[in-house]
Amino acid sequence: MASPPRIHILPTDTAKRIAAGEVIERPASVLRELLDNALDAGATAIEAEIEGGGIASLRVTDNGCGMCAEDLALAVLPHATSKIATLDDLLTARTLGFRGEALASVAAVARLEILSAEADGTPHRLVSFPDRPAVVEPSAGRPGTTVRIMGLFDSYPARKLFLKRPASESAHCRQVFVDKALAFSAVSFRLLSDGRIAIFLPPSDPAGRVAALYAPDSFRGLVTEAVLSGPGFGGRAVLGDPALARPDRRHTQVFVNGRRVPEYALLTALDWAYSSVLPGGEHPFAFLFLDVDPALVDFNIHPAKREVRFRDIESMRRAVLKSIQGALGDRARLSPYRDPPAEPTLWEVREGIPNPGTRHDERKSWARIAELASCVREARGTELPGACGESGGAVPPDWPRECSAGFRFLGAALGVFLVYEEDGALWLLDQHAAHERLLFEGLRSGPPIVQELLVPLAVEPESDEEEAWLISSSGALRQAGYLLEREGPRWLLTGMPAGLRGGDSGAILELLRARPAPDALLLEAHAATACRAAVKDGDILDRAAALDLIALSRELPEPRCPHGRPVRLRFGKDELYRLVKRLV
Ligand code: ADP
Ligand code: MG
């Protein structure tokens, strides 16, 4: 018994108001659309198979509702969808798709075969080639749908040229697959790549799914789940032990209504929630799965729905922060996902240390200053004055630690000053300003060392002026080590100067807000980088790092930070004597 068709073509005026643009850029974008369709069809088991990175062929099979023959014929036409009828439906639609464009776009650039059957209907097969009408015929098959795509961009050599090697396209596919599997933990997912099972995930709860994908075995017991709720939204957070934190945001992820989104406000809410148990610069193992009333979020701003706009992001951010802080603060209420280990958990161990950040900060700051020392040394080579002894000759290989002989380090004070005595005077060195100035010198002494970001960061212009500034400045920013690529309506930061923490888009955002003029841009960019990368007030430096910082900053030609503040203060003996009314 065939049921009446469900798919219709959206009227032109509705179609026109739906975010337009190319959604098929590479195999991973096809995979994302097909997985979305399978999930929208209510599938409980999904299998994807890719060959040659998905360029040669890509298949998704689901056990969802299937399509009748009429729907099958309509499905590949532009603006054909069963998910919305009018634009107002977007306020209530909970489906992943709504544009009715994916299958049509795929059919335009690849060979497409769809096998589909409703639970009690006749199976049909659709075959389509680019620029030819599709053919639908009865066939054998099981309820559900299989979509197979072959020869992506074969008739578009120029677009095929932009694809990367199969291994790299395959990695993109895998990421898309994992993102969907995380958002739909109750569904079973299987990925085959070139005939081998790459990922198999039985149905689970969110914590189980996250742990299966990302937590090493010994930490699975330390991944817990918290239930969240607030006005217009509910959800869950999967929270890992602080020991699972990383210096990048690879394991800090936000999902909204089944889609992974780079929503900065929520990512930083996760950082904040953990701030009392993690040292600065570390990002937690935390996955946020929000289910938001569709009337309060807008995905109709990016054709591939990679971005979301919240009606009131601030109250959402506050609510998320509060719920997670509550959950972290009262961990007794959280039930561990699997058997907790017998020894004290890392939560407890960390809490035993009065200042959980200290040891980390020491190590990090030292590493950064050591790097800085070598980069300044390289930049200035043998021009460094022979400050150690009066040899005046070649710089000793382990300069500058030996130079501490020239001054006497007295200690750190008030969280920001390194105090030392030299030439009968007392000196206070502002550790942040000094490090900032040294990094600045290193940056402007040569071409930038760039670190490529594994996960690019979205940079969102907030006004037309900012967008225009990005367009005119991206070349100059590249020279400063910031690699920006435009992708549809947004910009992606794909690389940043080495020394900044991956995931820290603070410097580029500061520049974007300040929009320096072209002649000042390079120096401003170096200054912003140096400021973000430098040790902060309150960072505790170990002795060796402090000695290095003092020694290096004594050699600065201009002992001011890039914004003009003095880096150090000198109190001469006679000056201090006068203050205590002592006779010199
Ligand atoms: P959209 O998902 O935005 O509606 P698509 O072009 O992706 O647009 O799909 C068009 C229509 O085809 C869908 O609305 C749905 O009715 C049908 N369809 C696509 N894939 C499947 C599937 N795997 N199972 C059942 N129906 C599907
Ligand atoms: Mg779709």
C-alpha cells in the first residue's frame, strides 16, 4: 500500500528566503547531508561507507521511514522537501533539513542512486546522472533508504581540483560522522572506509558515546553527565575529569539541536565552568548537547547550517554556566558513567592542592620563556652584549642563565613583579610587560612562525565595517601570522602565530574590534599577539624562568611594553634612603 506523497516543492518566495549557497563542497558535505536525512527519517541504525575518501563513492543506508515512488521522484528536485511548507514552520521545525536542496545539489554534481521503501510499500530505485532527468523503477529492497553517490565532481574538473588527497577527504568525512554520532547517541552508527570498519558505535547515552569516542579507557569512569535546563532549552552536558583537559578546544564541543556549532559564547561558558579546577589556557573535556526551542535559534543563516544565531545568547550562556557549575560543584550528585576507580579520583587529588594551577603554570611559563629566549637569541645572534663577565667575545651557549651573576634575584612580589638588586639599586620588573616586549621584538624581527589549527576557529565580523576591514587586511594579517579564509558568510582562522594557545582567538578578535589602519596594522598585530602570548599577572614563574626574563629584559633597547608602559622601575639607594629620611 503506497501512502500519499509527503514531499512538495516550496513556493518560490519561501525558497528565496531560505539561506542560499553551495552546500556540496567536498565528500564530507555530501555525507553530512545524507546523515541528516537518515536521522530526519527517524533511523535507529545508520551505516555509511566511503571509498577513496568519498570521492570515488559514498553510501549511506538507514532503517528510517523510506520514500514511496512519487516522493523518490520529487526528492531530487530543487526546493523539494517534506519538512516545512512555509517559512513560519522554521519556528517549530525540529528536523535537521528544511531547505529541500541537498539531494538536488548532489544530483547536479554526481551520479546518484537511491533505493527506498516505506515499511509496507514497494521498494523503488532512482537513478540519476547530472543534466539528465532521473529515472524511477520498482526494485528489490528492504524498508529504509540507501543513497549511493559516485564520481563526485567528475563532470566539474575545476571543482574536483579543489579536493584534497583521499586520506584527507576521508578525515573530513570521519569528523562529520563523529559529530553526528555524538549528537545522536541513541542511534547506532557504523562507518566503513575502503572496505574496513572504521568506527562502530552501538546505541548509548551521551556520556557513553563521548567516552567511547574520546576518553582513553582508564578515564571512562571519570566522564559524567549533567542534566541542564533553562528557559526554552534543555540538554545534557558530558563532563570529564580536569585531568582530561587540553591546551586546545578539541574536546570542548557544543551541539545545538543535533548540530555541532562553533558558538564562542557557549564554548567559553564551558571554560568558565571549569575555571576553578583548571589552570589558565587549558580547555575542559566537556560536551554540551542543547535542545533549544526552534523559535529561539536560527539556523537559516548558513546554507550548510554551520552557524546558529540565538535570540538571546547571553541568558543561554548564563544558564548553561550556572547549571554546569552547579553540577561540577556538587559532583556527588553525578553518577559516574562506569565503575569509578578504587583510588581517589583526580578530582579529589586536585582538590588537595591549595592552588591547582600552580604547578602547571610554572611548567608552561617556563616553556614559553625558554622558547622566547631562543627566538630572541636567534634574532639577535652575536650582537648580544657580552653581559656575562666582561669577555665581550662570543655568547656562551647557555646564555642567559649565567648572566644572573650580574644581578641578584630577590623574588616575586604582588603577583606581577620580579624584584632584583643591581648596581646598588632595587628594581621591579613587570613580568607581563617585560615578556610582552620581548615577544614583540622576536615577532618583528622576521617572518612569523605559524601554527596551523586542526580545528579552524570562526571569526565573526559584527558589522559591515569589520567585514570590510577583514577583506582589506587579510593579506597584512597573514604577514603577522594570522591565516584567515573566507567561507561563505563567515571567516575561518586556520593558522595563528606559534606561541599563542591554539583555540585562543582573543588577539584576532581584539584587532577586529580595533580595526587598525593599514600602516599601523602589522605592529598592532604583533603587539596583540605578544600581549596574548605573554605570561600573565599572577602566573608563577619558576626561578630559572624568572632569571631568564630579568636577564633578557636588561638587554632591551627600549624597556617599554609595545603600548608604551615602562617594563621596570628603578629605586636608587639614595632615593630610598631619602624616603626613610636617612642621611646618604
Ligand atoms: P531536506 O532534507 O532539506 O528536506 P533534501 O534534498 O535533503 O532536503 O531531501 C529532500 C526530501 O527527500 C526530504 O525532505 C525527505 O522527505 C526525502 N528524503 C531524503 N532522504 C531521505 C531518507 N534517507 N529517508 C527518507 N526520506 C528522505
Ligand atoms: Mg536534507
